Amino acid sequence: MAIDSNPGGSAGASSAPCAGRIGVVTVTYNSASVLPEFFDSLRAQTYREYTLYVIDNASSDGTLELCRRATDLPIVLVANDDNLGVAEGNNQGIRAALADGCEYVLLLNNDTVFDERLLAGLRDGLRQHGCGMTTPKIYYHGEPGKIWAAGGRFQRWLGYRPAHNGEGQVDRGQFDAVRTISYAPTCCVLIHRSAFERIGLMDPLYFVYSDDVDFMYRALKAGLVTKYLPGVTMQHKVNSLTGGSRSPFVAKYCTRNRVYFLLKNQPAVAARFWIAIYRGYLSLRFILRRDSFQVWDLKRAAVAEGWEMGRSSGRRGPAER
């Protein structure tokens, strides 16, 4: 692992607490195609009290070169020798930001584009509402007005399955009120440092996908308040770096981690009930030809892997504290 620090024209990270400073944490993996727009969005921010922590998971394209050339941004670049996953990558960035005294941590995907008020809006909203976390209204990139997430919620009757509010809807103002939400994808969430002191970090066993579900569920159970701020907006290039929602990679990790989440966070009887329902749902998709035999077989193996993860790891991720 190598660490490069480039404070640029802004104040660099400091070991002393710095009120108001935001540690922007983003995890890269062969992200060269999306970084130029991402960096441009950060350059335009009106709120300048931030440090960007780029955690690279052994990219083999031009990601590292692009980061090192961005000398006008306050970057701390951590180059991992291996792909440690999104969850542990976020943990590395969170730890660095907290150690450097940042009051807030912004978990932010780099396949996003946003206007100059993103950081200011999220921070002002967090202070105004006295909450632990804030999240913006997120649109699909390249589809003007089409909502990807206007905050989100846990569906208790489906084993605390997460859902995005307004996903796929055209924005007609139906989600223009500030509201308390139970779930938000960590594509973009501003978090006060005190939240990590209460609930810990991300569970690295997820590797990718559902790590945010687990984190937000623990936040909900701990009584942390998350506010959705419709006046702050961004665009997300959904699944642009993982091969799309139907890729084997996405199918495996989403399936595996759903099972692990249930075993970890629900009472044993409830977890087994919901996993049985989930297995039936996967089989029904195959019967109805929504999934090929290859995809169904992959998901079946992923269920078994998630079951073993939950059984062997107990009811708590090893690096949540």
C-alpha cells in the first residue's frame, strides 16, 4: 500500500480536529473513465474546506495517473496492492479522515456528477436539522429528471429489504420535501464523525454491495437520524463500473450479501424464514425464465456462500468498531 498526499491549494489534513472540514471518501477500481467529470465537479465546489481521500483498489488502468495529475485538488491517495473491496476501502478513507480531524465524512461514488453546491448543501442541511447524516436527491445520469433515489426506506415486511424512494419516476416535485428517512444508498451520504463513534465502520465481509444497507440498518437501530435534502442534487452513472445490473459479478454479490445481511441482523428464526422465501423467489425467476440456468446456478451458490459467511462470522462484522 502506498500513500500520496497532495493538499493542493487548500489547507491540508491535520492531526488536530478541524471544525467544518469534510473528508470526501471515494473508492476507485479501474475508474479512469469517470474520474475527469468527478474531479471537475469537486473543483467547482463553493465549499472549500474538504480533503479528498481516494482509496484505490489495485486499478490497472489510468486511475492512479489521473489522481496524481490532479494537483489542484486536495487529494490524499491510498494505492492498495490488492482489491480490498468497497467496504474496506471506505473504512480506510473513513479512518484517515477521522485521524486527520475531519468533522464530517462524505461517502461519495466517483461515477457521479454534481453541481457546485453539493458539499455546502449537505453540510448546511446537517447543521440545520441537527441530524447524523444527510443525502441528496439523486438522478440517473444522462436521463434528465429521472430519479434514482429520493432517499430510501427499509421494508420491514420483506426482511428489512431496502428500497429507493421514487426510483425510475420522472421528477414532478413529488419528492421535494425534506424528510427523515430510514435508508440511503452510500453513493452520497454526509456523516458526522460522532456517528462512527456510535455504530462503527462498514463491515468488510460484504466486499461490495449491501455494505451500505448494513451500515444504515445499524444507524437506524442506534437511533441516528438521516435527512433527505431535495434541494441538493446529483447524477449517478448507475452500475457504470461493474458491468451493469445483470452482470454475474452483481448477481453474485447482491445475492450472497442479502443472505449474510439477514443472518447477521435478524433473529435466527426470522432470518431462516426470509432466506427460505428468497430461495423460492430465485427459483421462481428461473421457472419464469427471468434468469438463465447459469444465472440461477450462480445465485444458488451465492446463497450457500452467504449462509456460510453468516454461520461462521457470528452476528457482528469483525471491523465495525
